[in-house]
Amino acid sequence: MVVTIKSIISILKSILLVIEMVLAIAFVHWDKLLFVGIVAIDQFAKGIVAASMLPGESVPMIENIFHLTYVLNPGAAFGILPHQRELFLLAGAAILIVAAVFYSKIQKTDAILKFGLISLLAGATANLIDRFQNGLVVDFLDFRIWPVFNIADIAIVVGVGFMIYSILFNFSENELKKTMEINNE
């Protein structure tokens, strides 16, 4: 059996459709639950790390593969633009304000794009909380081949991935459907 990119994408689309249906049935307001859940889990994990470890301390979970390493990151991703707290606070606040202004439009988007947006916003909010509290972001997940990161960072990356997927594939399908409808008239 030959596995193609197209078949993998088709399978992923089917899985996402099932997840969307389950979420829609199970939670009318799943987006709010997702947002609060990501922020809460991230802040809880960071709180445990900060309370039980010293900055710079590293505990191997799987030797040379995965460690819990307590890092206080003064910059953005990969430590870029260190010590620019005001810039990050303003950028984070601007993102949240724009999201609040366009919330009604976000509510009307397809579930995949909405999942991506909510994940991105929750991750940004969780890191913004850190920056507001002490000007630094707590990072602790260390796979040794990648800079140390946190749960909020995962939410941001996953959110952007879902947004790109939705824009590339759902947009193309929706545009194709609209074009077909126009041509049939």
C-alpha cells in the first residue's frame, strides 16, 4: 500500500471532522473551555516548577532525551529580543484586544481555524501572565535538541499549525465550492 501526502491529509481531515463534531456536541462553548484549560494547565505546571526547582536546575526524566529544566526566559521564542518586557506586554495586550474586537467573527469561523486561534490566544495569554508578573517567562520542557519551552509555547505552535492548515485547505475547499455554485447559476 502506497501512502501519499494526499491520503494522509484526507485521514487527518476525517479525524479533525470527528473531533469537531464531538466537541460541538459535548461542549457548546468548547472554545472557552479550551482557552481556560490551556491557560490553567500552563500556569499550574509553571507554578509547580517554580515552587520545586531553582532557576537553572535540571532533572532528567529520560536521561539525555527529556529533562525538566527551569529556565527564566527574558526574551521571545528561543530567547530573541531579551529584556524587552514592555514590548512583549504591549504586543500581547494588542493581540488580546484585537481578538476581543473580532471575537464575533472568530465565533463564525470553521472549527479548525477557531481551534487554532483559541490555542494561539491561550498560549499568548499564559506567557503574557508570566511577563506581567515578573517580566520573564518560565520554561521547563527540555528535549536537549531544542531550546527549553513550556505548555503555552506548545499551544501557540499547535494553534498556528491548525490556522495554517485551515487557511490552506479549508479556504481552498470553500473557494472551490463558491466557484462551483457561481458557475452553476
